[in-house]
Amino acid sequence: MSEELSEAEVQSFTSWKLDILDAMACDERLHDIDFRVAFRVMQHINARSRDAHPSLERLAAQLGVHRDTVKRSLGRMCDPNGGRHWLNRTRTNRTATYFYSFVTDRLNSVFDGKLDREEKARESAQERKRNKLEVARVHPRDVAPVHSHEVAAMHSHEVARVHPKHLPENYLNRTPSDSCSEGGEDTYPRESIPTDETQFGPWVRAKIPDPTKRREALRLLRERKMTPEILRRLAA
């Protein structure tokens, strides 16, 4: 039986595996299937000899892909001239299973490429932020246009004509029966105020004796501003 690994050896082996897998995940030249195949090979690596000999059929079954897909992927990663060299393979004869071992020749160059891409991404993000701030400084109105005065001018005379949706439409027509009961004065329910202009004249002459106040009452009726309180004041 082989002697068990010490704690330091286990830590060293684990660190070695993670460094290789980390670099391979950042290798922009690898296909996705290549990383998956390499990850499965790594799970078969012997901690002491640091090689593995899984069959193509076993790797294909683990990944759920065709045997030929695994074979092509391993061929790419075992080619020292293909730019994706992460594995070496050897076998004792043509019918034997390959022994695979990982190589770390590209480890530093891949990490350097990852750091370079990260730096470029940070610079690009900072440049976009500077451009946005510059646009906001040069064209503040384009970024945050304000039309408050236009909105106010457009709706100032119309808002008063719109009945609040949470109240009945005839809520202004309701007045307390005793709102002008003090002193025995008459009250004029809103319903009694005419809305047809053909009725304005007769109604004003019947309600308001003063000719000057009649003209005021006619104006208020046409503008739909007559209320029981105003009518009581004009009729007094």
C-alpha cells in the first residue's frame, strides 16, 4: 500500500489543481468543451504521480457527450503547437490507454492576459463614466430638461374644473341644510341653480332684486362659479 499524503502534500496538490483549473477557465483560446474535459481529467489525477489514465468512453459518459468529441478536445489540448497546450499524453503501446499529465507552461501567460483584460475593462468603465459626466456638465438641460413652468401654464385653469376622482361628481352640490340657518336666512340648494343659459335671466330676476348684483350673478352663472353662499350674499 502506498503511504498516505501528509497534510502539507495534500495542500500543495490541492493548490496545484486549483491554479491550473483557474488558469484554464481564463484561457480565451480554449473551447468550453475543452475546459469540461480537462476538469474531468483533473478529477482522475493521482496525487503522487500527478497523472491520470481515464478512457475516452469513461470521460464521454461523465460529460454526456460523444466519444469523438472528447477525443478531439484532448487532441487540441495535447498539441504543443496548437496554442492550447495544457496536457501531455503517453502510452505503452497502441492499444493501451493514454496517461495524461497537466503542463503549466502557459500558466503565467494566461494569468497575465486575464489581468490585462481586467485592467482594460476598468479603464473602459472609467472612460464611460467620465464621458457621461462631461455630457452632463456641457449639456445639463439635455440631461435633465425641466418643463415645470410649461406644465403649470398649461393646466392652471383646467385643474379647478376637474372633479376629484375620489369624491362624487356632485359633491359641490351638497350644502348643509343649516349652513345659513342663522338669522332665519333662506338657503339655496345647488340643485336649484340653473345650468341652462336660457334660464339664467328669469332665475336671476326672481332671486336677486338689485340690478347691479344681477349682472354679477349672470357672470358667475356663465362661468359656472355660482354657489349657494354667493347667491345668498347677492340676494341680501
